[in-house]
Amino acid sequence: MNDKTFLMIPGPTPVPESVMLEIAKHPIGHRSSEFSSILKEVYENLKYVFQTKNDVFMFTSSGTGAMCAALENLVNEGDNVLCLSLGNFGNRWAKIAESRGAKVEKIEVEAGEVIEPDVLRKRLAEDKEKKIKIVTLTHSETSTGAANDIKTLCSIIREHGALSVVDGVTSVCAMPVKTDEWGIDVLVSGSQKGFMIPPGLAFLTANERAWKVYEECRHPSFYFDWAAHKKAVQGDTTPFTPAVNLIVGLREALRMIKEEGIENMNERHRRHAMVLRKALRAINLELLVKEDKNASWAITSILPPEGISVPDIRSGMKKNYDIVVANGQNQLKDKIFRMGTLGFVSDRDLIMAVGSLEAVLNKLGHKFELGAGVRTVIQALGEEI
């Protein structure tokens, strides 16, 4: 059936109709008083979502733009940067740091694994001269579905004296991210994930410790310059021409988030991710992230059954049910498929997705008790898990 596509990927994610209607309105002037009043509300509500008293900057870019905005305003040539990598996006931090001339060291784990706090603590304890200036880390690794304990990791980084720079692209809105309470120095995210709007906006917040390092940056970014964006936020404006209609849509999405409550939104994502994992196991599927405590609440990575290919599963979902699930990335391409439960996803959507997956796998010859996944979802959604 055409025009009924449903996205079950880690981004872009489904967008509420009320948000789409706002985005569809005729553009307004980005220097008008009307748009300034919209920006004022958006900037304030972003602080609520990021759980911070500090300004949250907004860029017309993808989430990678916000990652560049973080390191391009902090790193000088020759600085020591430690990158904690769970996969593709952890490695992206390293590439950005290297592009600024940093001396990059990586602590990298196998796909589906997370950074153990003791490993980080040991490495930073060895840095007796405090040469490591910045530690980058990913909260929810989109490529694998693994999630770091950033509360603990950021506390270890702060004890050492380095700056923590966190990728919260698929975790903000979906998982608890308490920027100020947890001592996160820099946090970035993107619009096409938990914020429930299309791609095109990215966000960054930085605390006083990070600003002191920014002041020592010899060649800060032009487009992403923190000082320019701080001045703009204080004037309820933007330093450059923004994605006006996306910001109007964001205002509506943020109102929805506040109405639901950020804690309730986090809990909704937790329930959906854990119920999905339970249902997948019920139909004899193996998950890349073995332990639920290390699993993202936004994305779940699944190994295909023996003898059945990832392309065939994805094709069956799209062709027969108009549901899009994601392939693996890089070395995980065709080795896993990924199902997102991120953003504007409801209980109904989860039942529909699992039922469709069962139908596809049954047709492809996978052996399991037909209906076990859907039954598990229905029962689990009614239970506290």
C-alpha cells in the first residue's frame, strides 16, 4: 500500500501530524519579532529537555554538525583527545578530532559492547601529567544499539580534570540525560531522533568548564562559533539564516514533549525497547547487545536467523508491510538489521512492527512459534518490566 510508509529506523523517525502541519506553513522572516518570540520559547524548552541551566545552541545541520561544533571550538593542534568508541559514531569523534590536528587515542570495544568504567579509570590514572584534554564518548551508539553509562563515565572524566564531550544524538529525549546533575561538559544531539521532527537541526550545550577551554581555542569554527551563537541566543535570534520552518515545527514538538514530561518520555522509550527485545527473543532471534542493561532505549540491533539474509528481511518488511528497518553499517552491513523505537512511536506501532516481522520471517522459513512475538508484546506492555 502506497503512502503508508512507517520508519522503524534510528532516524529519521516518525513525525506527529501536528508538527508536520506547523512545518507546512508559509515561512516567516527570520529577523521578525514573530520569529524571535518563537525562538525565545524554543530556547527555553531546549534547556528543559537537556536538563541544564546553560544555553542550548541550535544549528542548521545534521547531528554531525553539532559534533563538529563541539570539537572545532575546543581543540588546538597537538591537543590530546581520548575517544571512547562503541562503533561508527564513536569513531566519528576521532575523525573530527584528527581533522583539527589533535593527537587521538582510542579505547574501542567490539560491536555490541560498552566501555567499562574501570577501563577508563585505569587509563586516566596512567595520565599522571594530565595531558588528556578531552574525552569523547557516545551515549547511545546508533550503529550497534549499545549504550554507555555516561553518568559514571563523565564522573570519572571530571575527577581526572579532562572535558567530557558526549554524543547524545539518539539518547536525548529517549533516555535520561541529566546534563548539569551528571556533570556533562558538552552534550550534542539532532532533530531527526527523539525530538520528533525531520532532519536539519542540531543542538549543543556547554558548561563553564567547557567555555574556559573554548577561550583557549586558537581557531574556533566560523559557522559553529560558540560566542556568535551565545550572543544570538541572548537576543532571541540566530547568527545566520536558520531552517525557519523546522524551528516552527520544533516549537510544537517541544510543547508535546513538555506535555508528556521528559521522564515519561524516557520511560516510554525504555518500555518499548525492552518489550521489543523480549519479543525478539520469543521468536528465536539473537540480539547484538546481549545484556539489557547495556542496551539503548532507542535502537535494537538483531542478527538474522541462519540461512536468511538481512536484505531479504528488509525487503520483505518494506515490500509487504511498508515498514522500513535499517541495515548495519560498515563492517556490520548485512550482518545485522536495526529496529528503531525512537521518537513518535506508540504501543500500536510496536505490535504492528513485531507482527509484520513475524510474517516476513515465517515466509522466509525461520522456525519459531507463530504469534509468540506479538503475544509477548501485548502481555509485556501490560506489565511492569
